Amino acid sequence: MPGIWEWIGGGVVLYLLLLARSAWKQGEFKQFLWGLVIVAGLIGFIGGVIWAWIKVKGG
């Protein structure tokens, strides 16, 4: 039985697939991918800053 995080992850993947399908049908798949890359980059950057902050503070 999947846990709560698996259900949430599955929901996010399903939502992104539906968005990708819609973007493909509208001819905006390239813009969708760029948006996805930008959001992933921002999340990665924020995660990296938080990770560095924890390491500098001795966590």
C-alpha cells in the first residue's frame, strides 16, 4: 500500500503529464518545458541555499 508521499508524488506526476499533454495540443510544449526547467532550477537553488545554511551553521 503506497504511503502518503507516494500518493502526493503520483498526483504531481499525473498533473504534470496532463499539463504537458495540453501544452502539446496547443503547440506550446517548448514553453512548458522551459517553465518546468525554470521551476526545477528555482527549487534546486532554494534547496541548495538551505542545505548550505545548515552546513555552515554546523547542523
